[in-house]
Amino acid sequence: MALLQISEPGQSPDPHQRRRAVGIDLGTTNSLVATVNGALNQTLPDSSGESLLPSIVHYGQDRVSVGRAARDMLAEDSANTIASAKRLMGRGMADAEGLPYDFEPSKDSGLPLFVTRRGNMSPVQVSAEILNVLKSRAEESLGGELNGVVITVPAYFDESQRQATKDAASLAGLKVMRLLNEPTAAAVAYGLDKAEEGTIAVYDLGGGTFDISILHLHKGVFEVLATGGDSSLGGDDFDEAIANWVVEQAGISPSRDEMRQLHALARQVKEVLTEQDSVELDFNGWCTELTRVQFERLIEPLITRTIRSVKRALRDAGLKQDDIDNVVLVGGSTRVPMVREALTSLFGVPPLSSVDPDKVVAIGAAIQADILVGNKPDSDVLLLDVIPLSLGLETMGGLNEKVIHRNTTIPVTRAQEFTTYKDGQTAMMIHVVQGEREMVADNRSLGRFELRGIPPMVAGAAHIRVTFQVDADGLLSVSATEQTSGVEASIVVKPSFGLSDAEISGMIKESFAHAADDKEARSLREMQVEAERMLESVESAIAIDGHLLSEQETHDITAALAALKQVNVEHDEHAIKVQIDRVSHLTEAFAARRMNASIKQALAGHNVNEFE
Amino acid sequence: MFQQNYFELFGLPVQFNLNRSDLSSAFRQQQTAHHPDKFAHADDKSQRESLQKSAYINQAYQTLSTPTLRAAYLLELAEGKERREHTMRPDAAFLMQQMMWREQLEEAETLDDIESLIETVRSELPVVETSFVSAYEKQDYELAHHAVDKMQFVYKLVAEAESKEARLLDE
């Protein structure tokens, strides 16, 4: 144990001792760690001078390796070499399908585990290995234990993905001060937070995904206005386009190995064409020239797709192209000149490019970490983020009742009151869902919990207040309280089962496309629920107080109920409504008689004074 | 803080018309003082308090910056939480107008059609807002609720028209 140092009075050893803080970009393809060193923001390299750590983990016979060493094992020992674990963070078995690994569901949670020779590994464990390497790198470079870190996540990451990222960090022994959205980090890296006011588009074209975010900032306060993107579009598709062109031009049908070589070649070609107007290429003796003009013709449809997403995000934010003051580029694929040209012509300003697009996110995270750890007490920078997808509850009939809408600024607390459906109901299932669609089945299920011990009351009399709270990291907790009795239950949302990123962005798109269908389905379903409620309450009233009815009345009501049951299984909203009105009309007198009878009963044997 | 109503929180007069930039700057000032990022290194209790305060500020800001929510909130303050159930006399002229607009939206086929409809519907907003303000000031809350309903309808229709426009643009 180190001895405690005591300095001479009035002479502390270093009054300006900086706390050690770093920013980490935990990427799908590469990860980085960066720090603020005096006025200099820098990524930290490994011993051979490389800042980019490939996000790949190899589980070998004797040791676990991470980064380039692991990447070298990809071909040789692919089953034990895990790449792109980020895609499965907080995701379910269904999302693991189609990935080139063996999976087993976890016994506790049902979440997918990679089967490796060193045992089953969760995506959280794999990510923790990567974080561990970055942590040691940072501690060596900064000369001691870290006081805190900021880790970046995609803006569209949902609850379980954020929670999984935090879990990986604690597994690696890191103290996470904040999860930061990647686009916000990129804007911070450009010092845009120091601008008086502005609107920023962050265009992030990675290897396999495209994300666009629109941010507004005013005197150091950031607000995310909208996010969007395409999770199946990235720089790899540029390579693919070149590779397919070669296959077509050369008239060959390459083997899988040749195709892999061809992709590697295509990647080089793409990089050369960033600098030059044309390139000679030689694929196993077949030679040709590819000009930048030809290359651009190949990738034009892909770039058009990204521009369409950009326009959609602008619309979501309620903005026009010329409202954008700055465009920030993230991801190596944004080096392609055509991307920059397309953005320049769309927005009328050239995108910012002075910070390396591979490092910009990590550097922004480092700047924020430096502030949060307390090294800049006078900073007035404040990042206000939003939730990417709406959060709601399942109500009767499988409907999604949204409690917090997407793009709401966090942290946020919102409460909504619900009630019981049946007489004497003492428990309630609270099902928390995430997504934009009207029917629960079309959204993502985040978790369920039960509220028990509700005192028995007539249907509709209980007041159950359900409170959603999303903290500044975007993590959700839900609690429910019955107001009259005070019984409570709650959950913190943990990964349960999941959807792929593609499904998330797909869900948003579909919610637009299905808005009309959904509304019809919803209103029919609401009518059916209303019918069920009516059947339930009239039947139970007859069972208890049937003696208050004449024979004729009983006959009429029973017949009307039967008719209601009949129409309720048919999908005719109007017919159901007509029948509900009929039952309601027939039972009006009955309801009044029941009310009188119960008041009489309640008063029997009591003095009026007792009620004062 | 939690005893203050949203207008008091931001130091604004309790009324429908407000200065957007006063609201935004008061919001930012409050968040700068209470946001969890300012308490990342504080003890658990301060962190919890900051989370609750920051959420309350966000809620207040959203309510006041959205005209329909702001109008409904004013009525809630005026009438108390136990709002009387107003027996609403339907406004026949406005119902006709709604049906006409809905039909126009359904029939709209070109971007121009939709844009001109959006413009027409939007131009109704200042009228409805003025009628809210005058009803609210005269404490005719029934009429004021009517105006809020109209406002909601207008915003909803504009949103629907814009999403139809977005679909056309994507095709």
C-alpha cells in the first residue's frame, strides 16, 4: 500500500492536479480512447503508434487477444474470433441469426452468448475485453487510475443497448460518468459548443451503417432535434459496388476466397480514388482502369439513399436545408470526395473536415469527460439529449399507449393514470414497450412487471399511477403506485429480447407508412374493448342484482348482450357501436336501481352523523 | 422549485402570449444550474435531486413551448385540477370546416395541393389563438376549451398533411 503523503502547510504538492478522464468511442469496427491534455485533445496510441483498435476479440488456447492480433486470427480461427459484438449489445437470440458464430441462449436471460473454446461469452463480456485494453492504454499514458470515463453510443441506441454498454464498462472496472450520443460528441470535438448559436447536421457514414443527426446549440446547450439513418448502408457497400463491377466487367464468377480478395482490392481502389482521378487495377491478371467518374456512377445510388435520410431527418426536425449552419463528418467513408460534394450542394456550405473523421467522436467524448470530471469548473457547456423512440405501456386490447414521445428531451419524468378493468381486480400487469406503432405487437417489448395487492374495487375505481423516468444517460425506470392504498412496484429496464438496428429504423419508417391502418385498427380495437367492458360489467351486475329486474327486462337485456357478443367478433366498428348503445340504453334504469339499492344498504343501521 | 408553476419557474407572466426567446433563455439558465451533468461528481442525493429538477424543467419547457399544451395548462391553473366537465355545444361551422379539410387532404394528390392546404389550415391558427385568449381573459372557460380543441385539430391536421407530404416526397 502506498504511504499517504502529507505536505508542508500551505504547500500542497500540486494544487492543480488534474483528474484523469478519458473519452471512449466503442465502435462496431474500431474503438478509440482519447483525452484532453492541456489545450491539446488527442487520441492515445498503442506502443506501435496506432490509435485505432479493431473491435475484435480472439479467444485463443492460452490467451485472449484484442485488436489487430485478433484480426489476424479471423481467417484461421473464425469461430473463436468475435467481430462486431456491438451489433448484439442488449439484443436477443433473434438478432444473432445469420451472424457467422455459434450461439447459445443464456440460462438466466435468454440473451445470446457466443460459444467459444474459453466458454460462452456475452456481447457485454466481449465489449469489456475491448474496454479493458483501452483502459490499460489510458492508465499507462496518463500515469494512474482513471477518475471517470465518457463512452459514446449511437443516438438511436435503445434502453437495453445503453444498459449493456454500461454493464460492459463496469465489468472492465470503469466509472462511467455519462453515455454520450456519438453525433453530439462529434459536434463537441469541433468546438461548436462555443458558437453562440447554430444548427448542425452530423453525417456519420461508417463501415456498415449510416446515421444522420440534427442538433441545435445555443450558448453551449446542445439539443438533439432529430436522428435517422440506414443501418444497412455503409462504406462496405462502396467496396461491394466496385467488386461487383469488376465481376461484371471481367465476366468471372469468383469463389468465396476470391470475393474476399476482391473486396480488399476494392477498398484500396476506393482509397486511391479519394486522392487520384483514376487507378489501374489488377485482379489475378485481369487488368483495367477505373476512373473516379466511373466510381462515382457506381456509388451514386448509395449516396442518394443517404441524402434521402438526411432530408427525412430535416423534416422530422421541422427544418429546411438552408437552416443548417455546419455539417460534421464522422466515419472513414466520408473521405470519399463525392460524399463531400453531395453535402456541399445540399446544404450550400462545405462540411467541416479538419478533425480526422475516424477520431472525431472519441475526441468529443474526451472533451466532455474533462468537463464532467471537474477539470473545467467554469465551463458552461451543457448537452441536452433526446430519446430516440417513444416509450409506452400496453393497454387493453394490445394497444400501445405512448407515455413519452420520441425526441423528448431527457431527463424526463412522466406519469399517467390507469385503472382496473374488472370488478375486484387486485393485480395488474405493466408491460413497457418502445416504438412508434399503435399495436403493442408491432413494437419492442422492454419488460413486464406486476403490481399486486390492489384493494378490491369496482372496475374503473382504482387509480394506478405509472411513472416513467428516463435519466440523462437515456436509461429508463418505471414504477406503479395504486393511489388510494399506496401499494407500489417498479422495474429498471434490463435487456430482455431484442430487435436489430435495422428493425429499429424500420419500425420508425413503418410507423409512418402504417399510420392510417394503425388508426383504423386502433379504433376498432378500442370499440371491441369497450364492448368487452360492457359485457363484463352488465353480466356481473345481473349475477349480483338480477332480482331488481323484471322478467321482460332480463329477457331484453340478455338478448341484447348476446347480439353484442355476436357483432364483437366481426370487424365492423359501426355495428359494435350501435349494439353498445343499445345495451347501454336498455340498462339505464337497471343501473339507477342498483345505485339506489346500494345507497340504501350502505345507510342501513347507520346514523347519518357517522358520515359527517 | 416543484411548488412553482411552470410560468413562475421561468419568471414569465401567466398568459398565453409569450416571448419565445425569453422562454428559451430561462430554460437554458435553469438547466445550466440543475442538469445532472453539473452533478456528475456529487453525492447520490444531489444527483437524484438534480435528475428530478432537470426533468421538471424539461416538462415545464415542453408544456410552455407547445401552444396547445400551454393553453390547456392555463385552463388547468385557472380551474384547478378538478376540471368541470363542460357540456360542449358542438360548433357546427367548425365541424363543417373540419370535414371539408379532411376531404381535401384525402383527395390531395400533388405536393402543391398539400402545401396549399397546409397553408390554409395554418392560417386558421392566429384566429383560433386570438379567440382562446379573449375567452380565457373573460374567464369563459367553456369557450376557451373549445378553442383548445380547435387548436389541437389544426395541429393534428397539419401533422397528417405533412406526413402525407413526406410519403409523396419519398416515392
